[in-house]
Amino acid sequence: MRKIYLLLTALILITQVSVAQQKGAKTKVSAEGVKRPKIIVGLVVDQMRWDYLYRYASRYSNGGFKRLVSEGFSAENTLIPYTPTITACGHSSIYTGSTPAINGIVGNDWYDKTLKRTMYCAEDTNVTTVGSSTRAGVMSPKNMLTTTITDELRLATNFKSKVIGISLKDRGSILPAGHSANAAYWYDGQTGDWITSTYYMQQLPSWVQNYNNQKPADKFFANNWNTLYPVESYSQSTADNKIYEGKTRGEQTPTFPHPLKLYIGKNYEVIKSTPYGNTMTLDLAKLAIASEKLGQNNATDFLAVSCSATDYVGHQYGPNSVEAEDTYLRLDKDLEDFFNYLDTKFGKGNYLFFLSADHGAAHVPGFMKENKLPGGTFNEGPVLKNLNISLEENFKVKKAIIASENGQFYLNHEAIKAAKADYEAIKAQIIETLRAQNEVLDAVDMSKLAVTTLPEQVKKSLTYGYNNSRSGDIYYILKSNYFSGGNTGTTHGAWAPYDAHIPCVFMGWNVKPGKTNKTHYMTDIAPTLAAMLHIQMPSGCIGEPITELTHQ
């Protein structure tokens, strides 16, 4: 009888241990006793409008975007709360939970009032390129003024968590990875190699070097770019040959098939404007997981990935092109492959994944005109030139407007002061001239924004995008679906929904399927992650947790 009792006791203990192990498989218990996932993977899809989750859904596979929406939690009405809606601003705001007003990333570029020249968002002349001999690696996160959620994860684990950023664009890799990242890698279009800077390391790890040695861009070029399906079946797109689509050098028309073999061994920049740029990015992401043993440490790791090819394709061809549709259909397959890799590597439920975008995109003006819809382009150059001529005649100030960036005019304060000119009168003339332009909705003196008659939503967008040290003096707002640019392809930057309505979907660890149509903001992503991980929010965070998700 005693033997039977001991045997039953042993079986009960084994069963309890087994059940405990199965329950614990979905979490990692930190040294502080907090349950967290093995790894977090953040994916920013550059220029992905929210409606792309559904626009091509009939042709998406079950394992890519459809899986994300069905298994994940989607905040369907997530908006960007500031303007300008630009790449660097979006990536930094997602990860800081902040806005340009606080994190300082007011554009891809801005006019530096101290240096009296344009400043690039990730520029750092104190570092050098690692991985090539070009200046493409003279970059770091030093211009970002606050911490990121990736920084806070490192701080919360006493820097045991590994953080790596990967993107074709330096800003898409560097800004999300934060100040304390272990590494950030981006693509050098001059050489076709993935590089970094001495901010992170003195030489590339062997796995990155080995990948570069394979010349992956050449392998993709060898495939050319044709449509996944018969071109006539792309019913969500315009006809393939449109005058408002941009051509790649060497091509006679902007149509399929695109002869990428022309660029083998040269013109490596071209890969960015094809869906292969996304494939290559996610291939490197999988390689980083395996080579750096991400998700296999005692602390939760974070891989910040940005797929930038969608942005380049949109800029060249526009959101209604066959190229855009094919790019998203191919990205869907790449996502399915990536999810399968994460499942195999970590097991379903053991990783936390989220997808969002840095901004959306406007419809191409030529497309809008073709369909009798409002829209067009604004040629700022002549307006700026004539304004400076007129201001010099009226106020004896040479080049009173010293720079223009992101729809903002920067005034030459030193020259205006030296000429003892009427500063308020100068601003008034600029605003009056801008308001007289057919494409301009309004123009405002940023120092008097609070007393303007702009709708509150637009006023808030301008406020959240304005940084006193880095932003301009006068801001002009274009009419709906107007933008500064050429006649082909699209761009972004407006407060409007086509630029500001973005996807926000979480999937995996501690996420139950669901949706909310409550309004949330890009800045809510970082505090939601902080709440789920039980760590501090980033230092400039103004967002709030998405409680519909965190309270499940």
C-alpha cells in the first residue's frame, strides 16, 4: 500500500511540474519576478495607410495580415497627433510615446538655428561608418531628446535585455532602437551592404559581414520584378501605365515587368523601390534573431524592424498603382514566413509582436484629377523667392526667410534685427502672401497659434509638432490632398486622415483577439508596451495605455 501511495504522490508531483512548465512557457520571469515575453518584435511599415489592412484582404494569405488581424488586437482608429507626418517623426514618436515638440525630431531634416544649416535627424559627425567607406554611417540617435521604450526596457533589466534595430533607412533603424541599443543596422545604397556606425561598434559582426558578402541585392535583381498574379487581375489598382507614376532609370515606361537585372553590380539604391527591399530586411531580422540568440537570454529582448520599401514604392508610383498592390501582396507573404519563423523559434504566445506605421500617404494629384477629386501640388520655390525679393524691397532685409523645411519658413532673426526692421510686419506680409496662394488653406505665426481660428484638431497637430529650438516661425497648411512635390508618385506630411490614420495591431504574448474603434494615438503604443511589461514609460511620454488591450 505504501508503494502505491508513493507512486501516486510522484505522479501528482510530475503532473504539477508539467502543468507549471506549460503555463510558464508563454512567459519569461525576470530576476524581479515579473512575467514578460521572450522577445518583442516591433514592425513599422513605412507609409502604410490603415486601410491597407483591408484593401487587399481578398488576396492576402491566411498567415500574414489576416492572421495578424484575426489573432491580434487592433486599435482601428489610431491617429498621428501631430504634423508634419514624416518618417523620422513617426518612428521616434512610436517608440518615445512622445511628439516632435518634446522628443525634438521635428522632421527628417530641419534648419539648425545655431549651426545655420540644415540638420539631418540622425546626423552625428562625431562617429564614422562601419561596414563601408561611405558617409552613410555618420549617424546616431543623439538628436533625439528623450528615451524610447527600448531604452526603458534596457534600464528595467539593468541592461541585460538586447535591443537591435534593422531597416533600409538609417532613421528607421536608429531612432526606434534608442540611445542604449546594442546595435542598429541599415542599408548603404551606394555599396549594397548593411552597415552601422562607431556609435554602436568598431566592426560589423561576422554574421552581418557574411550576409553582405553574398550580395543579396544582386540575387534579388536577378529575379526582375514581375507581378505575383496576372497584371490584369489587379482590380484594386489603376492601369499599369500612368503618366503620374515615376520611372526608374533605364526604363522606358513605369510598367511591369521591371528589368532589375540592369542593376546587378551597380545602382544598389534601386532595390529600395521594390518589394525585395522588405524581403531583404526581414531576412536580416531572422538572421539577427538566430545569430544574436535573441529571445534566448534571461531578460526580454527587443527587435525593432522597419520595412521601408513600401515608402519608396509609394513615393515613386503612388498608392493606387499596381506596384503598390503587388508590394503589399508580397509583404503579406513575407509576413507569413516571418510569423512562421517566430512560431518555430519561440512558440506561439511566447513573443509579443506589434505592427504600426510612421505615416500614411496622399493620393497622387494626377489620379485625383483623373477622377474629378480635389487635390494638386504646391510649388513653394517661386513663392519663397518672390517673398524674399519683396521683403528686401520693403524692409531692407536680405534673405529675410533664411530656410524652408516641412512647410515652415525660418526667419533670419539676426538680419532682421540688424536692419531694425519691423519683425511683426514681416511676418504679416509672409502670412498674407501665403494665404493668397490657391493651394494654401491657411498660414499661421507659430508664436500666436493659440489665438488663431484654426479648428482645434489642426491647432493641436501644429502644437504637438512644434519645437521652439528646431521648428520654423511661419507654418502654412495646404488644402486637402495638396502637397509640395512633383507630378509623379505621392508624399505625406499633412494632419489629414490619409496621412495620419495608421494601423496599430498587437499579437502574441498576453494578447487576446479583438478590436476597438475608440480613438487612440501613435503615442499610445509605447505606454501600452510599458504597461504590459511593467516598466517605466519613456522620459517624454504623453500617450496613454490602450486599456482595451491591457485590461483583457
